[in-house]
Amino acid sequence: MSGRKYSKYEKARIVGARALQISLGAPIIIEIPKDVIDPLRIALVEYENEAIPMTVKKRSRAK
């Protein structure tokens, strides 16, 4: 997403949280194909198009 590199765990958290929002009635942010109705697939399409308005705050590791 916009040059950011998310780990597979961060991506799963972002997409999962967005899919839950969509399944509970949140509006879909971008235009999606008519055949896509699964909230998880919709969230993945939004993620791939950099349309999910979520960020990940990373903690700095103690040395």
C-alpha cells in the first residue's frame, strides 16, 4: 500500500478487520465487480487498490 511493506500478519489483520466492518454493513469504498459479494473478497480488492483507510502503528523494538 503506497510504498509501505506490511507483513503477512499485518495484512491479515487489516483485511480481516475491514471484512468484519463490511459484513456488519459498512459502506464499500471502491467500485467492485458485480460478482464479488463475499466481504473477505471485497476487503482484499480494497486492500489491493490501496483503499482501506487503516494504518499499522509499529512499536520500536527495545535493544
